[in-house]
Amino acid sequence: MEHLIVTSKSGTPVFLHEVADVRDSVENTQNAGLANGKPAVLLVISRQPGANIIGTVDRVRELLPQLQASVSPTVKLQVVMDRTTTIRASVRDVQRTLAISVGLVVLVVFLFLRSGWATVIPSVAVPLSLVGTFGVMYLAGYTLDNLSLMALTISTGFVVDDAIVVIENITRHLEAGMQPMAAALLGAKEIGFTVLSMSTSLIAVFIPILAMGGIVGRLFREFAVTLSVAVLLSLVFSLTTTPMMCAKFLRSEHGRKHGRLYNAGERAFNWLHDGYRHSLDWVLDHQPLVLVITLLTITLNIYLYYIIPKGFFPQQDTGRISGSMIGQQDVSFEAMKAKLQLLNSIVLKDPAIDTAISFTGGGGRGGTNSANMFIQLKPLGEGRKESAFDVVNRLRPKLSRIPGAQLFMVPVQDVNIGGRGSNSQFQYTLQGDNLQDLLQWAPQLVEKMRRMPELRDVSSDQQNHGLEVTVVIDRETAGRLGVTPAQIDSTLYDAFGQRQVSVMYSGINQYHVVMEVDPKFSQGPEALRNIYVHSRNGTEVPLSAFAHFQPTETAIAVAHQGQFPAVTISFNLGPGVSLDKAEAAVEDAARTMGMPSTIHGGFQGTAQAFQASLQSEPILILTALAAVYIVLGMLYESIVHPVTILSTLPSAGLGALIFLLLTNTEFTVIAMIGIILLIGIVKKNAIMMIDFALQSEREGGKSPEDAVREACLLRFRPIMMTTMAAMFGALPLAIGTGTGSEMRRPLGIAIVGGLLVSQMLTLFTTPVIYLYLDRFRLRFVRKPKLGPRPVQQPEAGD
């Protein structure tokens, strides 16, 4: 729920169609709210589903002066927490990243083509594709958020690929002496199938993402659709706009005089091309060695995937911290409020804290012994240098010194999946057939988990040590004194409850009058001895005259999961500990305790969603490979050539995993999306090689080795250009440091690392794999020739 929190003592509604709800944090007098250490009522304003959150908050801010005028002058209306602050900063950072990506892609094109028009023509595909994608997003009801902007940023390196391949092929014909119009028509015709194969197979990669179920699938569906639309539009523009602009503006550079920069670039590229030719000749002479390297690459992929630390979503520094306070189970409301004020003062003394709001009472998960706190940090670089996690680690020892209360703090994340609230970020639940077994074994597991170095802030929602006092009435004595049970019940409710006795109406508001005993007279069981009951004869009879009191322990709350009692243990991760390692440690601890078969344990919330995603990751990657194979098989009408193209993928996966390990980045859902994108990107190199090699074999009558060698050398320039464009398009994501960049960084790191390593390997491994599979294909085709083929008799009339 997106919300804006303000402090007010008035529940004045906000009359905006974008606002869904206005809630008051104080439900009764057993709640206490604090804003920056001062008493306050917290007014929570929620938006309608689908409403523009930034626009809604702006309109609410415009109404604040009107709201201030509608309340008493003694009440100060002030915004103490606004989530859109980080949202605005994150969107600005992504927009800046998008602009840098576009600039880097254009720079790559210029460095390779070294011509003004040759740079402008493919670069036009970027704004055209992005603007067209905005139109489709508008029609689909999508918004500009972190995921859609991340897709647009990545697409800058994709949408230019098709145009680069087309213009490079047209330029080749121009240099051969053809006229611009003829070169444009022939070049586009020759390369059309290649561009179609590249784009359709890239879109096929997103089919598994579009088919993903659950919250993760819904989350990334918008990402996949946005990227697919951008790639599809780039295909259309590269086969229409690019050839048209080439015929109109492009001219042959052969025989022209150029400056030093152009000549230096040409010499550098020729040197690089010559080095690749010599290396390729050596590789073709040592094909078994290259095949062994390819097999080792596949093995390393499996090994690195097994050992890499795994997480669910990257941990972000959004500038906000959520805190849950738990007091002793027998604490009174007044004592709890005092402890909350003390904890609040400690938090506000930290130099990185901007604002802190908190409330105790009925809003908590455990009644009056619980409280919630929301902390807004100062912007990074503008008052603080530490991350939100460093602030939590710094505050943890200070807050642990308060006796009788614990404050558990968690940095707020943009993406929260699991839907289960607790004191910490992850949960493990014990579910039992009977409550007594849970009461015995759950505390033992909690203590064991608190000693584990992988975990922090371990707590349980099991609260069975609350105090209660049973009033045992001597009915005979009460009857003699003229006291009825109904009178006793009414008197106790007046003393310890809240009774609305009237409503006061003003011009714009109404006020409920609630009668209660002064809280200082109801803070402990001894208050029962001061209770007097009005008897039928008009006298006041002390409660202790006809009743005695039995203090006992009781459960404040008994949690259930389904129909069975359950205890949920929540925990945070220790510094540098990945979620998969922590889950393995918790499962091992629960397994070695020897709990009876009546108790069943399992992760819940975010930890459960992570386990489900971990199990589906290999299936998702294999499904993406299968989708690409089927599309390529239909395009090439072959079962062998798609395997040659997909042979480029192990090197990309190896590079992605190596760079994630080198940068100490966990393998998360975002990194997995990067791996899936690499499946679509890296295969473009092989497609460009294979297409030309097949054409040379079929039309030029060349041997497979000569054909693939010529294809590699001829397509070297567009291969380098497309790979560098995609890599530089993802580079700003990989090195970004702005607000929310933690979510985007694994995607950039995976793509940059995968492209860098795959570029160095696939230029040599792809032609070797092509030759081995071509030999296999020829053997497979010749097998039916071992026996005589039946001669078909001509039909009558032939």
C-alpha cells in the first residue's frame, strides 16, 4: 500500500478521487503516537489502485493548507514521511541512466563506423523504438516504474543491433561500388532473414517470463512485455527506416580523404581484424582443443551455479527503516509508552536519522505490548554516508540496553513478496497438531537460532506468558450484600474499559466523548482492591468483600496457520550471509533437534517465495532455451543449426556468474533475468555467422570450413558492434550508485560480464561447433544411403 503519513488530531477526509482511504492510527485511548518524539496522531492516506502515486501525493500536498485551516490552531499539520521522495529519486536516477546508455550506444556506433550519417541512421532506431514502446505501454495501462524503466534502459543496447547489422551490410555493398539505392535494396534483402532470426529468437526468450505464475511472474510480466515491444519495433524500423535513410543519405567512403581520427580508427580496426584472422586460423587447426574448452565451460557453469551465494531480491537502501517493538508480556500500557519514548529518543539521536514516527497499542501484532516505528533517513550524500543496513547495525547494540523491550529494525524494500508481517524480514513457522508440543519445542528452536552466526534479530510470535487475574465471585456473599453479576460486570467495564457516553457536534467535525477511569488507577492487579460495586440497597460494596483474585499466566495470542496452532520465528541475515546459506542452517538446526512428528516446520513469507523461485530457476532457464531452439528450428528448418547457435550460451553464463562472484553480488531473481536476456543477446553472434556460412555453402559451393571462416571474418565488424552496444547499454546499470540502484545492478553486472566473456570465446568456439555439427549432420544424412533406394516408377502420362 502506497501511503503518505501526516500528523494531525483531525480525521478530516481528503476529497480526491485518487485517495482510497484515510485511516487514523489511534483507535482508542490505548494507543499512543509519536512523531519526532512529540505526541501525535498519524493520519495515513492511501491511493486508489492504478492512481499515479506521485500525482496523488502532489495533490494531497496542495490540500495541506486547506486541511490546516480546518483544524484548531493549536494542532500543527506536518508531513513526517513521504514515500515518493525515494520514488522520485529512483526514477530520476533511472532516467539519467537511460540517457547515459543511449549516449554510450551512439558512441560505440560512431567508433566503428566513423561517419556522421552512418552513426545517425542506426541511432534513429533508439528514439523511434522507445517512443513507440511508450505508446504501447500507455495503451496497456503500464506506468513508468523501476522495472519498466530498467527494461527501457536495457533495450537501448538491443534496439540498435538490427539497424547496425543492416547498415553494415549496406555499407559493404557501397564500398564495392554499388549505387546507394541498389546497395540499400540488396543489403536489406540479404540481411532481412538474419535480422528476423535475431529479433524473433530474442522475443522467444521472454515467453517463459510471460508464462511465469505467482507474484514474481506478475512482477516481471510488465518488464518482459516492455522489452519485447521495443525489440519488435526495432525490427520493423531496421527493415524500413534504416534502408530508406541509407539510400537517401549514405555515400561510399572509398577514395575519400579522411582526417587523422578516421584513419587512426581504421588502422586500429584493421589491426584487430588481422589479429582475429590469425587467431581463427590457429583455432581451426586445433579444433579438438576448442571443443574441450567448450565442454569445460559447460562444466564450470554448473559448478559456479552450485557455489554462488543465492538470494531472492537485492537488498536495497531506500532511505527508510521499519521497526517492530516487543515489550514484556506483562507490561502495562503506560510502561510500554514510556519505553517507546525512550527508544524513540535513542533513534532520533543518530545523525543519519531525519524523522521517526511510532505508535503503540492496538495497531501492534501482540496487543498493548507491541509497537511500530517508521524511520526516514537523511538522503545519501546529504547528511549521511552510511547505508541503511549500517545504520541498523549501529543502532542495534544501543537499543538492546533497554530492559523489558526490544526494537527489531529492517530496511524497507521496494519489493516485498510473501505478505506476512513479522519483527524481521524472514520467517520460519512451526505448525503442530497440538499446542502443548509447540509450547515445549518452539522456545528451544528460538534459542538455538539465536546462537547461530548466520542470523540476527531472532524473535518469536509465541506469547504465552501474559498475566491475568481471575475474579472469583462468592455468589452467596454477593447475594446477601445485594450485588448482582450484571452490576459487577458493568462496574469492571467502567473501571478498565472505555465507554462512549456522548457525541459533540461542531460546524465541520464531530467529537466522541469517551469516559474512562484515570489510567493511574488501573495499572496493576492491586487496582481491583479499590473497586466498589453499587448494591441494590444503595450502598457501595468493595469488590474484595465478596470476591477473591487469582493471578495466573495466560497466552496473549495463539497464532494459527490454517486450522492448526503455529509459532512463527522471524529472523534477519547476518552481515555477508546469503539467504540460501541461512535457510540451510535453519533447516539443519530444526532437523537435528529431534522434534516429534506432530510438529512440522517450513519457511513462510519471503523465505518461502525464495525457495519456490530457487526451484523454478533451472526450469525457467531450460524453458527459455527450449523456446529459442523451437523458434530457430522453425526459421532454419533444421534440428542441428539451432544447436550451433545455442552453443554460445555457456560462455555467457560463465561470464555472468564469474562477474557476480567477483563483485560479491548474490544470484537473485534480477540476476536470473539477466542470464535469460543473455540467451537472447549472445546468440546473435552465432546467427550472423551461421547465416552467411550457409549462404556461402549453398550458393557459392564452398566447403564448410572455408564458408565459416569467411563468415567469421566478414561479420566480425557487426558482431563487435552489436556486442559492444549491448554491453555499454547495460554498463550504467552495472556501475550505478543512485537511489534504488541495488535493484538494477545485478542485471547490469550479469549482462556486462556475460557479453565480455562470451565475446572472447564465441568468436572461436562457434565456428568449431558449426564444423563438428555439420560433420554429424552429414553422417546422419548418409545413413539411409547404405541400402539401395527404391526406384520410383513414372506414372502414366509422364
